[in-house]
Amino acid sequence: MNRMVRTAGALYIALFILGPFVFLFGKAAALVPGDPAASAANVLAMGTEYRVGMLIEVAIILIEIVLAAIFYVIFRPVNQALSLAAAFARFGEALVQGVNVLVSGSVLLVLGADKALAAFTPSQLEALGHLLLGANAFGVLVWGIFFGFHLLLLGHLVRASGFLPRWMGALLMVAGVGYLVQSCGMILWPDAKATLDVLVVVMAVPGELAFAFWLLFKGVQGGKPRPVPAAERPVDVT
């Protein structure tokens, strides 16, 4: 079982490595708010880099799906229902990310002067491409909600597990709140983006990094997860 746990840690660290490249090479680096012409020029100038960013997103999606399955198996002995809900939440995140890749590809089709779009003027195509880039950015907020909910459930499972430190579960729950605050805050107050971006980094990175490195280098106590004794389980008030 610890081999699976360490695999999860390695994959989680891979997400930390791959994630920034999406913003360096993908649509996030191309979007210039309020300027369709500049955004279109950025996409066309990036060329292969933009497509590399899309492939990195695909790799992230595949990792997220594998992690959802691994965490379900690891934490199923703790609480099967919550473990399944956490897995579905992370899979939902991956699904929204997949839609975002589709939108990224649509930007290339629109700005690539496809013959099917010959009836549109260049400025209209730039405006449509800018709209798609904006929709893509909004999609990031949507998958952030799924991911924040996943981390809240995962943090609870870690705290209740008995085979991982309770403080780590608390940090993961703080990270989950960070993602939820960022996504919901951006929907309500778009002008607060800079503040919310800093907030989510401060709240999320410590817990997620600690969790990933703990899984990779220490694994779980005793070599495998164990069912939590009834006396140690959180009280069900329903």
C-alpha cells in the first residue's frame, strides 16, 4: 500500500511542477483583459508554445484522474461515502479542466482563419477569440470550486484517518477554503483578483506541499491504512 501512497505523493509533486507551465505557455499568458487584438496577437505569436501548454493541461488532467482513484482507495477504510465524494469532486475538477482544453483549442480554430469563418472580419474573430479566452479563465474559477471542496473532504479524511497527522488534515482544509474563497470571490468581485491570487497561494501551498512530500517520503503509519475504530470516528449528527 505504501507504494501506492508514495506514487500519489510523486504525482502530486508533478502537479506542482507542471501547473506553472500552463500559465507560462498556455492561454493564461495570452489573455490581455479588454484588448482582443493584443490577446489574438499573443496567441498567434506563441504558436507551438500555446499548443505545448494545452498538452501540459492534458497531462495534469490525467494525473488528477489517477489521484482521485488512488485517494479513494487510500481513504475508503476511513469513510467510504466521504472518500467517494472526494473522488467525484476531484474528477469533476478534471472534467472542467478537460472542457477548458477544448475551449483553448477553439481559440486556435477561431484565430487560425478557418475557411468556415470566412464570413467574419478579422476584428470579429479577434473579439470571439478574446471571448473564448475569457471563458477559459472563468472555467479555472469553476474547477477551483470543485478542487476546494475536494480538499475540504480530503482534509477531514486525513484528520480522521489515524494513519496521517491531524495537523496535515487541518492544513488541507485551510487550502480548500483558500480555493473556495478565491473562486467565489472572483465571481463576486473580479477586481479583487490580485488580492485573491495571493490569498490562495498563502492558504493552499503549505498544506498541499506538506501533504505531497509526506506521502512521498514517509507514507502512512504501519505501511497501510487501517479502518478507524468506531470510538475514534467523528460523531454523525444526522
